[in-house]
Amino acid sequence: MRAILLAGGLALLFTMVGTRYAIRVLAAKGYGQLIRDDGPTTHHTKRGTPTMGGLVIVLASVAAYFLAKLVTGNSPSASALLLLFLFVGLGTVGFLDDYIKIARQRSLGLRSRAKFIGQTFVALVFGWLALSPWMEDGRGQTPAGHAISFIRDPRSFTLPMIVLLLFIWLLIAGSSNAVNLTDGLDGLAAGAAVMTFGAYTLVNIWQNNQWCGRAAGPKCYEVRDPLDLAVVAAAITGACFGFLWWNASPAKIFMGDTGSLALGGALAGFAVLTRTEFLLALLGGLFVIQTLSVILQVGFFKATGGRRLFRMAPLHHHFEMLGWEEITVVIRFWLIAGIFVATGLGVFYAEWVAGS
């Protein structure tokens, strides 16, 4: 528990201080955000705001985790290292995307094919390692389960590795892109991420308290390294919280794809490593809604020959186009995110109580 508190506190401190320094450095180098011409006109004033702030989130989270482990004298676990690999790997893909946007002054960044290849490579390496037999602990547990779960792995069946790899790839790609779509208003993605990663911190603490490695029973959780995963979750929660100080409206810096792809990938990683793949749809409900709004917009546009279901997608821009103030949209979407997180945690706890 000491490592959890230490990681969260250090990450918060690192981003609070580090982001201020990053703003000065990025602004001096002219690494400013490009704004879509077809977006809300109120966003044009944001042109030139420093971006790639996700670098601070990633570096602060990783540094806080390892410092917490060093101070407490515990070795990093396989699950935590895999999660950090996924986090940093997708952050690197996002960094390349952001850098190309800035260097070539184009709003699209990496070509879609190159971005897809990068996400796929990181996701498949993560999935393969998480399922590999040589990553088993003394109890024969691999970091990822061998079935697709809602709250815990079913003990009656397993799926072929190729099916699991495809599912993990889809989950990581979908989650990383969902957070990327949500990162369109000041503080929106960072605030929602604080709540969702905070929820996974609680989930991992609870799984550790009811862990099969400590007290086997019909309702124990067969999860490898739950306590160490809680340390990583706390570090990312603290980093997002500290970043929000500078990212809240009016934002002094944006996280960019560097941050959004990394955070989305980490959420999928937690879902896989905690055996809560389908529960992620509840805990990250806001991100799901944002993604669905884009899918529905594109589908409706093609099906009706050019008509639009929303004034603009993702959904937060639709409400801006209706005349809502940006800060109003952000706070109300935070409330929606909070409702989903509370519902997800309630379902997670209710499943355990019902079977006790």
C-alpha cells in the first residue's frame, strides 16, 4: 500500500512541476497545436498552444513507479513491466504522430497505415508476452488470462491463443483511439482518465485483498501481480491529475496523441491483465460513447448520401455547435464519466457480494 501512495504522489508532483517546464520548452521550440479548419470557430484561438504534453504524463508515471519500487525495496513484476511497455510503446507511436504534425505543419500527422502498423506491433507484442507460458509465475499464472472475461476468468473453458491475440489487438486499438477521439476539449480526456485509472487502482487493490495466491476460494481472483498493477494505476492516475492543473480550461498545454494513445492503451492493458475486458466498456463508458458517435456519424453519412446525424463528431463537438460553452461540455461529460465509473465499480463489487 505504501508503494501505491508513493507512486501516485510522486507522479502528481512530477507532472505539476514537469508540465510547467515542458510548456516553456515546447513554446520556445514552436511545437504548437494545429487546429482543424472545419471545427468549432472558438477553437481557432487555441492554435499554437504547446502540445505533446503526454510526454510528461508518460515519463512521470514510469519514473514514479520505479522510484516507488526502489524506495519500498520491491522488484517490479512481469505484469507491471508489460503494462508499462504497452503504455510507453503506444506513447511513442503518438509522439511520432505529434512530431510529424508539427514538423510538416499538417493536421493529420502519421499516415493512417503507419499509425496502424505501429499500434498493431505494440499490441501484438504485448499480447504475445502476456500469454506466453514462460511468463508464468510460481502458481502457473500468466499475466493475461486464457479467456475473455467480464469480471473474472471463467474456469470452464479457454480460447485458442490466436483468438486471444486478435481480441487483445482489437481492444488496445479501440481503446487507444477512443481516448484519442475524446481528447478534443480542454481537460476532457485527462479528467476522465483520472476517474478511470483511479477505478482500476481500486479494482487492483480489491483483487489483491481477495487474491487466490493469498487465500484460495471459489470467489478469489486469479490475477497475477494485482498489487503491483495497483502501483502502476496509481502512478498514471496521479500523473493525469497533475497534468490537469495545466490542461484545464483555458489549457496551457495539450497532451496530444502522445498522451491519448498511451492512456487508451494502458486502459486496455489493465482490462486484459485484471481479467475485466468487458467491464472496461462500463468503466470507460464515456470513451465508448465518443467512439460510437463517430461510427454512427460516418455510417449515417454514407447511408443517407451526405446527411449528418450530429452537427459534428465526436459528440463533444456536437454540443459545442449547439451553443454550449466548452467548459460546460467538459464538466457535464466528466459527470457522465463519473457515473459510468461508479456503475462499473458497483457492478464489480456486486458480483463479489452476490457470490459470497
